[in-house]
Amino acid sequence: MNMLATQVSLEINAIGEDAGRIYEYLNRKGECTLAALKKDLKLTGDNAAYALGWLARESKIDMRRKGTSLKIYSI
């Protein structure tokens, strides 16, 4: 495996791990805001976005605007 493929594989694994942490967190909390999720799990905006995209593609979460906040739910 070349160096670029190895780097991409590591990044995909990290996104999957973050997605798993988010999914477990949402199953415990039920719902939360994006801000709370990033703070509680110590995720950067990009890492949270990648992991949430992963979960959304797998139909494991739903996201809704509530005022100025984005609420995230496990489904």
C-alpha cells in the first residue's frame, strides 16, 4: 500500500471511530445540539461534520434546525 492510500485509510478509520462515539453518545442522551456534541466529545468542526455525514448516510441520525441551533437525534 502506498503512503497516500495508507493516509486515506487512517483518516477513514478516524472518521468511523468518531462516528461510533457520536452514535453511542446520542443513544445515551437522546438528542443534543451540534455545539454540545462537539464540546462533550472534544471534536473539531470538520471531524464532527465528517462523522455526522457518515451516520446520516447510514440513516442512523436525523438533524433538524431548532431556532439557531442544529439538533441531532439518533434514529
